[in-house]
Amino acid sequence: MKTVLITGSSKGIGAAIAKKLSEEDYRIIINYNSSKEDAINLQNEIRSRGKDCLAIKADITNSKEVQEMFLKVSERFRGVDILINNAGVSSYGLFQDIDEQTWDRVFDVNVKGVYNCIHEALPYMLKKHDGKILNMSSIWGIVGGSMESHYSATKGAINALTKALAQELGYSGITVNAIAPGAVDSNMTNSIGESNLCILQDEIPMGRLATKEEIAELVSFMISEKNSYMTGQIISPNGGMIVY
């Protein structure tokens, strides 16, 4: 049985991924930073299904906390077989209105956090010559998003990192891929307001947002043994918003 660590999985898409994977043969690590109650409730829900699950608090922007999280995992499960870098933050605004603190915060979570987690996951994966890393990106990392230049830049960085690491780690039996969703029905999209949400839906050929469960289904395939040869790919479930 393999151990999966999902960052930022106390709620939203991360929680949907954890619930989906709890239907399969995995040990599940729920990472959270501030949403302790949600994380513990999810942990207990998954455990009630007879699955091994552990919620661990760690701020992924803090390398020491990430090291401590991976140490806890190694003490209980030996190591992380599959890393899903899901945690992320978004922010909206004109580029000239983005202050340095906001810019740094978005990059700290979305890029540095991914670096910290991959850096700690790799020694175990390299030792056993096997592992899967799945990064959660965004459609805006492919085409860019107006009013989200900083967010788009972080996701573009994740896409480039995914492709580079896939080449570097393929010889070690480790695959690295990314999922870059379009608009997903989640707290992140709901925060833009109902009128903007309607405009966004009109721009999607399928006429609706993706569900969290649809993204979780794709994650399930991407980390499965059925997907043994794909690496360095950016898969974008976006309802037809872009075709590339």
C-alpha cells in the first residue's frame, strides 16, 4: 500500500482528492496549516471507512515545518510514495496595484511551498527508485489571466518546474506531472462574485465550471499504476476554454 501526501487538503479540491483516494488502496496524509477542525473532521471521516489517515499541520512555506511533517510521515509510514502539491493561494488585482508583500506571499505558497515539499519527498523516492509527483497548476499558468498576473506567474513556474523535473527524475523511475484546471466550483472561484462568475461561465464552451470531484477523478488516474509512462505533462481539464 502506498502513502499519499496531499498538501492543503483540509477542504476544497484537496479534500475532494483525499475523499476520492480513500475509496482506493492508499494511506492518506492530510496536510493543513490553519484549518485544523476541517482537517481533523476529514481525517476521522476517512478513518471511519477503515483507511489509514493522518492529518498533519505544517506551513509549507516554512522549510523547518515541512521537514518535521516528512519526519512524522517517515516514522509512521517510512516515507511518501506519492506527493500531490495542491496547496495554493490566489489574489486578484491590476499589476500596478500588487504590492511586494502580496507578490511574495503568492510566490511563497505556490512556488516555494512546492520546492520545500518536493525537496523533502525526493530522498525516499530516489532511494527506492520509484515515486510520483503531481503538481496542481492552473489554466492561467498556460495562457495567463488578466488581473491575476502574480498568480499566473506562479503557475507558469510550476509548469516549467514539472517539465524540467520530469526530465531530471525520469532516469530514477519518478514521474512528474501537473494538472492545470480551468474554472472549478470552489471557494477560490466563488470569491470573484456572482456577476463575474456568470461572465466566466459564458466563456466556457461547456457552459459550466468543473466540479471538485471531476478534478479528483483525474488525480486518481494520474497517480495510479495505470498511468505508468506519462511524465512531464501539463493536463488541463478546462471545459474547452483553451485548446492547445
